[in-house]
Amino acid sequence: MAHVLISPLNWGLGHATRDIPIIKKLLDHHHEVTIAACGNALAVLENEFPECRFITFPDYPVPYSASRFFLPKFVAFFPLMLKAISDERKNLGAILAKNQYDLIISDNRLGVFSSTIPSVFITHQLHYHLPMIFWPVELLAVAMNGYLHGKYLKVIVPDNPPGPASLAGKLSRPGTDETKKRAYFSGILTSTRRLDIAQDLDYLVMISGPEPQRTRLEEILLDQIRELEGTSVILLGSPRNRDKQKQSRNCQVMAYASTQEKEELMNRAKCIICRSGYTSLMEIAELGKQHALFIPTPGQTEQEYLSEYYEKKGWFHSKSQYQLDLPEDIRLAHEPRYTGFPAVPHTRENVDRLYEQVLAEFLE
Amino acid sequence: MDDLVLAGAAGIIGLFMAAVVLLYGAYSIAGLMYAALVSREYGVMLIITATILAAVSFYMAAGIWLRSTDRI
């Protein structure tokens, strides 16, 4: 039995939830798992795995902007980010001094690695997408990623290998030899499972992501959803606003849904309307949904790129929240030119393979 | 100090220095243009404008080429 330290980033819940199948697999093999995280990521994993040990391990402040101009704020944010990474390195030293670990798994936490303990990194972004005007910075970021990946023995990419079935497109394409040597394409990893239930819900709207853009999208969609025919459920993703819960004949608004409730609703939905965040995309791929409408968070270049990429591939329709016309965009999303994702191996198969081909080497 | 933090600090200093050089360059060119305008040297103004346009076009063309060939 080995002891694994796993540390997901707390920028949204996506990093924590995609680690759930990996943690389950490690526990199935009777390994001891210590989870070092903070905020909601820590809360979700504490709820999911009461048998694990937990350490509160602060990460980086989120650089999301209230305006469309995410990038300038992000650039100005670099010094603060560096200070947070420096603190993270010191805190990690203290954690490693207190306990013996056989493997460190860092989900997008740049400072979580050791030169003496095997360390692996999980990311779907080997390549950052920036507006074209910043192309020299994009090239520099490729080199920087190569340097960062060099700190790890393996870089686990929750995507299919580069090629026609790649869900992250250029984001998961290795740009340097350092990254190429280490990249392991595990296929999608998500905690959402396919259930054997009827698809009896016409639309599931999932409003998520950082404020204040989450609230702006909520306002836009609540205003337009009345124009849709058919049954719909809107998940506001905002547990503090329980007073906003209401139900009309065809539409139910839920402030918050538990992981299980959300999983059930996603399975029941014929069409999903959500942000083009990579976690949601992996969930849709796992469930094999054919119809979805993506609305990228303004200024988040990763989501904007994925929306554009899926349009080009003819997989799903996307629209900016500023130009959204829900009935018309839903009609477009159902056009036969949108085929949905190609069939991809499911999480269960992927995580079995990941364990056998990568993790077992360090643990057995 | 940790080498990751040192590399990050060097990268940030490099980025900010590049921004300062860029801003200083823009300021110097604006000064040259103003001096040429005051002294009515329209030929010099034309050369500076053409050089700026050529540099911007080259920069944008390089970006478009990198994107269209899937390098970035």
C-alpha cells in the first residue's frame, strides 16, 4: 500500500471533480490518499471521500475580471501569482516534512512537485490560446510550459491524443520536446456517469463560472428561456440564492443541485446549454449528448477557443452571450450539421488504463 | 530561493522590461513625428508612418502565418 498526495487547483470545481475517478481508483487499490486543497474543491472532496486525510492548502487567487478585458488584468496579476507559487512551495515543503509520500499528483498546481518524490501533473492545457495580437506571448508560454512540465515525471492530459478526436484541440497539443516526452493522453476524466434513465427533459441550462459573468448570463437566459417551448431546468450554480428557486408549468429554476441531482438532470436532458468549460465538455462527451449550445465566458480565451473549435469541427453550436437569441440558437444547435462529439472511450476505461500504464509504476 | 520562483521572477521582469522598451519606442516615435510636424518636414513624417505601417503589417502577417500553419 502506497501513500499518495493529490492536490487540485480551486479555480472552479472542475479540477477537483475530474480527480474523483482517480482518487476512487487509488482507494480501490487500497492506497492511502491525502488530499491537499482549499475552498470549494476541498469541500467537495471531503464530502466525496470521508475516508481520506485532508490538508487545507491555499492556492492562487482567481484572476477573473468583471469586464471583457480578462487578459490585461491577468498580465498585471503575474507578480501576485508568483508570490502565491512561492508560498505554495514553502507550504508543500512543510507538508512533505510531516509525512512520507510515494507519489504526488498535482492538478494544475504549478508549485506542487518534489525532486525526491515522483510527481505527476494533470492538465488539459499544454498550449495556451491568446488573442492573435499577443502571438509572441503565446510562443513564450509554450516554452514556459515546457520548463514547468520538466519538473514532473509525467504530464497527464485528460483528452484523446492529438488528432481528429481531440476534444481540446490545440490546447492539448504538446509544443516542446520536454512536454512531448512526458505527455500521457488519458482520455476524458469526469465524475459524471451515464445512467440508464429516460431523456424526458428538453433543455438543461447550467449557469456556472466566475462572477459577475455568471450573474450576467443568468439575467440573459432567464429573460429568454420563456420563449422556448418544451420542459426546461435551469441550474443557477449559486447556492446562496435559494430565494430564486421557482417553478412554472414548463420551467424549473434551481439555485443549486447536488452532484447526484446534476448528474441525473444531465442524463435526462436532450439538449444542454452551458459554458464551454472543459469540465462540462468532458461530461457531455461521457454522456454522449448530441445536442448542446455553448456560451463561452467573455474574455476567457480557453472557452472562446473551444467554442470556435467545435463550430469549425461541426460538433456543437456556440454563441457569445452578448449576441444570444435563445430560440434561434437552439434551432441552429439542432441542425444536422452538428454531430456532437465523436465516440470516445469512457472515464472508467480511461482511468483503468491510466492506473495500469502510469500510476502503478510508482505505487506497486 | 526555489528555481521555479527565480525563473518566474526573471520571466516577469523580462515581460515588464519588454513593455517599457515598447512604450519608450512609441514615445520616441511620437516625439520624432511631432518634431517633423513642427518643422514641416513632411517627407520625414511620411517615412516614419510608412515604417510603422510596415512593422505592424509584418507583425500581424507573422501572427496570421503562425495561426494558419497551426504553429500557435
